[in-house]
Amino acid sequence: MALIRRHKREADSDVDISRQLGNQYIQIFKILEKMKELEGKLDENQRLMRELHKKYVKMGEKKLRAIPYRTRTRSAIKLILKKHSPLSSDQLCKLIGLSRTRCNEYLKELENSGAATTKIVERKKYYSLKK
């Protein structure tokens, strides 16, 4: 009799374990399905982001081309002077990749417009932006 009860308890515990495992498998399956769904949404979002990026890069290139070369160069020189001033025309031409004569023209233009100040040290003229 005790042996039958023991086998019945073992059988009941086996059934309980099977139920628990079944429930856990169901939960795991549901989680996996949600993960697949989220992965699909993530892929769709990444695709949309790539499309938007392409569209805005093209728009940015068009806008950049619409800005005249002299204006872009002048803006670049102002940014460089803002970060690295004071600079001589020699130093600026090495940083920006223009000839020294062209840099002198832009720097003279900035000086005449009042946007830049100059300081002569020995035989070199150093430019910086007015604050």
C-alpha cells in the first residue's frame, strides 16, 4: 500500500513537473514570437531611417551647392580663425588648402569688413576674429 502511494506521489510530481515545463515552454514560445515581431519592426525602422538619411543627404548637397564658393570659403576661414586664432596667412593656407595669395585676399576682406583684427609680430601678420 505504501509502495502504491509512493508511486502515485511520484506520478503526481511527474505530472506537475510536466505541466510546469509545458507552461514554461509556452511562455518561452510567446517571448520568442514577440522578439520576432520586434525584430521585424526594428528592420522596418532601420529601412525608413536609411531612406530618410539618403533623402536629407541629397537635400543637403543641393543646398550646399546653392551656396556660392566664396561664401563657403569665407565661412570656413571664419570657423578656423574662431577655433585656432591667431593665425598667419601661411598657417591658414596649410589648414584650408588654398594658396597663400588667395588666403591673403580673404583675410584682407575680413579685415576691411571689420570681422577680423590683425597683430603684427616681427614680419608676420596674425589674424583673429573680433569678439
